[in-house]
Amino acid sequence: MQYPKRFSELPEYLFPRLRALLDSHQPGGELLQMTIGEPTHPFPEFVGEILNRNLAGFNKYPPNEGTPELRSAIARWLEGRFDLKPLDPDRNVMSLNGTREGLFNAAIALSPEMKNGKPPAVLIPNPFYQCYMVAAKTAGAEPVFVNATAESGFLPDFHALPREVLERTTLAYICSPSNPQGAVASAEYLQNLVKLAEQFDFKILSDECYSEIYRDTPPAGALKAAEVVGADPERVMVFHSLSKRSNLPGIRSGFVAGGPQNIAAMKQLRSYTGAPVPLPLQQVSAAVWSDEGHVERNRDLYRRKFQIADRVFGNVAGYIKPQAGFFLWLPVGDGEAAALKLWQETGVRTLPGAYLSQDTATVNPGKAYLRVALVAPEAEVEQGLIAIRECIGDRIGLTD
């Protein structure tokens, strides 16, 4: 059977690649899983109570765009968290079945078939969340990978792209705090990106799923950047989730917010293709977005893990302190070789950075790196990090 060329040419997904690399070898110790960013901290205690009170809602088809209560809770959270002007829950917000759905469907709903008489381009930070690339290809656009390296502060320099590319750009994905590097885009960076998008008339899809996991200063948001610049209201879409903020990856609840025309286009597509969040889970979500106490407690747990990492690697040349998120991005010279050595000698399972990035004309910006997730309990995180330091500490700091 023939498959569409744009999909048959996709690289294998990262976790099957990891299994192919590691699973034919015996682990050198007790398995310590530090690959996937699946939160394990406690979720809010009130979740079970609200769910039990609303079980009858599983008997009903849920509203596709989210209940009024959920959309209102989201709008109020956005306004308070990012100091935004009032948002209309009916026109500026839509519930999502996890942000991956929205990040994918936004490309289909919002990227035109042509721009300035040429095939469209979609800008993607490199390394990147794999969904961005497949979304661009599904929309019939060319994915343009913009390297995010140590030299660029681990954020993509969109301004350095050729004018020819920018003139046919329809969308630009940005992730801040970034996965995997933990870099945070400043308010100035985001405002300059909005200005570039205004100049070349493309939309920004801002993946802000890690915005609530940070050391000290709350990361800036793209909606506020657009407000400060005075941009077209349709210029920016932001995507958030309860997975990381509230340790609820299993309820698949997130949202997209932005201009009313963009939201209307995404609602129209979702009415045909989307899987709305079940009604009881929407009721849980509304309560969770309205509570900040559990978010601060969660952030404190990650701060303690940052401190463990700083202590374990504090005297290791080349260690990079993440600003936010819950990954370490360790330069080890060859991420695949380092991951295999760790597995065979210690049983610690990590992810080669090359599995999160693409080759470009100049470099594969993930090839020399290893991603390490800090989501396990503190004792396990410390055990894993010590094993990494003792096994490959002499490699940390290498970039080729």
C-alpha cells in the first residue's frame, strides 16, 4: 500500500528509536527512567471529590469548545497570570483535549495553501516537539528548522532567516520555557518576534506548557507581548495545559487562546475532527485553573530538584542550569553514545538529543546533547544524577 510521501519520509518517532538503541542491551543496574516528561507529583486533592460529584456527566456529550465555566476560568487565569486586558471566554478561548491536539490542528486551520504565490513555510525551533513538524507537513507547508543553540541562548533566531523564507512564512512555532533546553524567552524576545510577524504577516503559535515550572521569575507570555506591541489581535495563539502545571497528564485537558477569527477557525475544524474533553473532566479543569496553591507547591518540588542537579553537577564543567521546565540538557559530545553507555553501565535511561532535532545545513543542534527528565521522586532523581555524573561526567561539556 502506498502512503503519502510527506508522511512516509518522516523519521521514526523518538521512543521507538530509543527502544531500538537500548533494548537489545542489558541494563547495568536498577532501571531508573529519566526519559519521558511525565509528571509524577501529586495532583490537587480536590480533583477526586469534584470528579465523583459529576460522574453523571459521562452520560452526556461534552460541549466541543468547553463549558462556559471552564472557558471563563481559563480567561480569568490568563488575565491574572500575564496581566492581560479582559478576554472574552466565548470568542478568545477554546478547550482542548491536551495541547498537542491544538498545536497540530492550528496548522491545518490557519496556514493557507499559498502565500505570496509560493508554497508556505512553517518555522520550527530545532530541537522541537515532534508534533510541530508533522502539523506543518499535514498542512502542506515546508517545515523550516531554526536552530536553537548555546550561541543563541537555546532559543531560535528567527530574525536571521533569509527574507525569501520570511515572505512565505505562514506560522512560527515557539516554545518557552523550551523543551528540552529549559530556556526562557524574555519579554523583549517575544515582542521582537511579534514585530517580525507583523512585518512579514505570519502567525505565532506559542507553546507555553512549561510556563508554571520555573526557578524564580515567572516566564513572559506571547499574548502580553502582542498586547504591548499593539499587534493584530489575530497575530498570536497561545497553548497551555494542566499536564505539567497541575500534574494531570491523564485528563488530557488544555486550551488555546487568541484572536476571535483564529479561534472561530479552530472551532470549525474541531467540530469535524476534535475529541472534546469529557464533561466531568471539564468541571475538574475549571476548578484546577482557579487554584494556585497546588501550583506553587508543585513548583517548590521542582525547585528542590533543580537544587539537587546544581549540587550534583556544580563542579562539572559544561553543566547548564535550566531556567525552567523539568529537563536537563547536558552537552556530552555524542548523545546516542552517552545514552547507551549509561544504560549498559548504570541502568539509567535517558534520551539522546538528536531524537528531538533535525539535521540542518550547518548542524544537528541536538546531536551532542542528552535530555534528562527530573520528574521522578527526589531520591530517585538524585540517585540517577549521581550515576550520570560518575558514569559520563568526563563527557559533560563536550559539544562535538
